[in-house]
Amino acid sequence: MIKFLKKPTNLLFSTLLLLTIINIVQSYTTELLSDEAYYWVYSQKLDLGYFDHPPMVALWIYISNLFFANGELSVRFFAAFTLSATIFICWKLIEHPKKKEFTWLFLLIVLSTTLFNVYGFITVPDTPLLFFMALFLLGYKKYVDNKSSLSYFLISIGMAGMLYSKYQAILVILFVLFSNLKILKDGKFWLASLGSTILFAPHLYWQFINDFPTFRYHLYERTATSVYNVGDTLLHFVNIIAIIGLTFPIVYLAFYKNLKNNELFSKSLNYIIIGFIGFFFLMSFKGHVQAQWIVPISIPLIVITFYYLIDKKTKRKTFIYLASATLICVAFIRIAMANDGILPKQQDMHGNKAWVEKLKTVIKGKQPIFLDSYQNASAYWFYAQEQPLEFNSWNRRKNQYDLLESNAFSENENIALIGNKHIKNTADTSIIKRNKTKLYIKHLSNYKNYKGLKVTFKDNISLADLNTKTLDVFVKNPYANFDENNIIYKVVLLDKKRKAITNFPAEITFNKAINIGNNNAKLSIKTKETTIDTAVSFIQIIGQTHKDMPSFRVSKMEPLN
């Protein structure tokens, strides 16, 4: 066996095979993260786009589901293979006369890069992103070497695949372009880009017909009300260390030394690292920056570190010690992830099966509605194999459930409303979820909801229009049994940060009997105030159909002219 592994090719493929098996075992023995359950919901109906992300993660899960009908492997199985494929592509990015002699070093660098390895046993949008990023960089390297037809093909497929995985792909593409602006003079590169655009066009069309929900959410809605917190900026620098692990002093030293390297491919790796760190440093001034957002720098750092350590024997010894310590820590963490009770506090991947089973027993067949938690709704759906409903309060962020027709129900006889502390005082009972936190359950009967009802303003609204107290609207009604007296309307006025300033009771009066489809109506604002505050920047209509339920969105948030 030792003689067999002395051959570099045997060592590489044997390690990748063993890693694949380990990741499959880890996938099987570790419960889903709540975000993974949410992406599994995506895969239940393949589409060209989803509220939060492009569709590639849903396809990744769908492929896993072809091999396993249920259980965690139905979500993660494909990821175990694609991580190993990503590592192999990274190996192909390296050209060095001593490369094969140091195969073991390459593998040690890869396996000790902490967050990078997580994507072999969890499936999130970063999982396919890393695969297609490696493919894109391979195409670019071939382009730098000889501008072969294969290089253009890999660049085109890599760009499209990255864009279908996560919008951060735009950063990877831009930073590579910035490192070599001469590429813009290459007509074949523009043809490759056109090919990527054509491949990506169906997703852009999906965004268009759905009113660009993902773009609006990521570009504005998620940070519209955020306030700068110095802790977000400090956390960004912690993340830069955490995604690498204990080897970070050597890894970032290698990067620093590589900054003087002007070889085109190496320069592109530097630009990606600097670009991501700098971009998300600026983003930290707008809100929380998550560690996985900068994980794409792992691939350039792996390649740069390998080149550096080949010729630095002393640094190599230090790296081996640090990498060995990292592997021990990672092994412990992976065992703890798979086994609830090892860590003093339950983590997100612990206890989900238990609380889902307990909840099923408590609600006794009633239709569950999860209040303001797409994560809980998704975990329940996956482990109970029963589709719940998810209800967003009007001022909570939207999610994929807002786009599901099956979630826009009209009425149910027996409802179990499930929420956190916000329904604690009216709840009928509760269950322990995790770490002594509770889910509260409120039983409702004869509940009607009209989440599918949509109101739009006929014209752009100005402050003067608002002060007339009467506005013309369209009401899109999908319900044959709609009772117009069953909804209590309010008009909410918001400032430029989209924070609610005040709200007023309102009525909607129809010009004639309401039918299915678009109906003309008038919105009357019931307020004793003679004029409305000029600080108002947005207006939104909300509705309530049950005293124990919060209000829901009836209209989009519209700006005042």
C-alpha cells in the first residue's frame, strides 16, 4: 500500500476517493442545516430562479435526489463528488516542475483549508459556485497559456455556471478582467461572453417576469434599514482568518509574497483575493458580512500557498505543524456535528428531527403555519415530509414561500400557528426546540387568509395625492369565495430607511361586485390628521384577517414622488 501511494497519481486519486467516502458518511450522519432544508424546498419545484438565489443549488439537490429518495443524502450526495472534482481542477491549475513530488503538500493545503472542505458535505449555493469557479479559472489559465478553443469553452461554461450558482460570480469575473484588461480586445472572448449571456438569459427572463425579486432583495431591501456596527467590520477580518484555519499566518504570508508576481494568471489570483476582501470590507459598513461570502478566495490561496511552500523548506515545516493541528480540530468538529451532545450547546444541525416529531404529535394532524420563519417551515417540511405553510408578517423579509402558489391558501378549518416569542402570550402550548428555546403553538379554527390578494396603485403617488385621503387602486383577486368584509386594512407610512412611521385604518371600496381578476376600487385612508408628515417616503397597504394573526402585505411598498 505504501509503495502504491508513493506514486503521485495514486496518492491524489486515492485521497480524493477517501475524501468522497468520508463526506458521504458525514452527509448521512449529520442533520441538515436550516438553510439546506430551505434550498431543498427549492428543489421540490425546479425553476429558472428563486427568491434568494439563482437555481443551481436546486439542481445540485435534485441530482442527489435521483440517487436517494429521502434523508440527508437526498440533499448532499452530489456535493461529495463535486468537491473532489473541484480539488482535482485546482490541481490542474498548478504548473511547477516539482508539482508531482509535492502532491502530498497540495493535499495537506487543501484539507487544512477549513471552510472550503465544508462544501463536500453540505449543499448551499457556494457548493456549485466553487466548482464552476475552479472550472472558470482553469479556462482562464489555458487562455493565458495558448488561447485554445478549449479555454474559451471553459471560460464560457464557467461564467454561466458561476452566475447560475451565486451572484458573487460577477465579482470573480470582474476581478479577473481587471487583472488583464487586454482580454477585452479579444473578439473570441466576447463570443465566449455572449455564449454565457445566452445561457444565463432564461434566469434573467425569470427575474423580469417576477419583478426582479432577487435583485431588489440583495441590492437594497436586505440592508435598507441597517445601521453601521463596528462589530460587523471586525467580524469580517475574523472571517478572513476563520475560513482558512490555523494555517492562516503562512497562507497570507504566501499571498503577500505573491503580490509582486506579475505573471498574468498569478496576477488574476491576487486580484480575486484583494477584490473580495476589499469589497466585503466596504459591505461591512452596510451590515453583517457572512464568512461564506469570501470563501471563493480559498481557491486562489490554495494555489498561491502551494507555489510558495515548494521552495520554502522552513516555512513548510511550520505549515505542516499548523495544518496537522487544524486537521485534528476539524476532525473533532466534524464528529461533533454528526453527534448531538458532544458540544455543550446544540448547533443548527442538531435536534431538528426531534422537534419536528414532537410538533407533529402536538398538532395532531392540523395544518401547520410557521410564522416568520422559512427555516423552521423548511426543516419541518423535510423531516415530516408534509408541506407546511409559512406566513410572513408584513414587515418581515420576503422569501421563497412568497413565490409558492401552494403557500397562498384561502381558508382552512383547523390551523396550528407556530411561532417564537411573539405569540408566547396567546399560545395554547409549546415545545422545546433547541437549547431550551421554545416553539409556541396557537390553535385556530375557521381561519381565512387572503395572501393571494394583491393591490396596486393606479398612478404614481405624491404627498399631495396621499393628503386627499382617497386613492384609486386595482385589486387582483384570485378567490371565487372572497369576502371583502373579512379583511381589516391599514395604510403604513414609512421613512426613507423603510422604517414604519405610522399607520392608519383604511377601507377599500369596489366600484362594482368584486370578481376574480383585476377590479377597480378606491382606497380611503381613515385619519383625523389634516396633513400627513413630509418625512414619509414610502406607502404600503397591509391586511389582517384574524385577531391572532399579524397583518400581511397586500400591496408592494411604493415610493412617494
